[in-house]
Amino acid sequence: MMPCNPSWTRKCAGFTLLFLGLLGTVLPVLQGVLFLALGLFVLRDQYSWARRGMDRLRGRWPRQVEGVEALEARMVLWGQRQSERLRRRLPRR
């Protein structure tokens, strides 16, 4: 799990996903449950209510939540590798 750092970017993304999830429960073209779950996933390190929601999702769909967390870890490592690669290629002044 990521450390609990207040991040406006994560909060904006998470609340946007939650809003889309609420719209998706009414509109037939959006997958409401999917957006709600992703919103909780993004906000789980920012708010305790989102962490509790993720715990409920983990109890219901443990393999899927583990898969998404593993994907997040792989993406973080990939981003770090790409950052290091870019630093090596760019000249320092």
C-alpha cells in the first residue's frame, strides 16, 4: 500500500471516478460499479472511508483486488525504470 500522502491529483481523479460511478448507476452506457471500485481504489490511501470500502471489495472479490494492486505495483516500478532511463539520457548542466 502507498503511504498516506495528501495528493490533490489523486483526490481529483478519485472523486471524478466516483462521480462517473454514480452516473453509471443511472445511465446504461457507463459501468457504474467499475468506476465506483476504481474511485475507491484511488482514494484508499487518502480517506479511511475509502479504505473500508476497499476492504469490503476485497472480501467480495479478493483475486480481482489483488490483481489490481499487483498491476499498480508493476506500473510504479515501470515508471521508476522509465524515469531512471530518461535521467541517464538527458545531460546534466
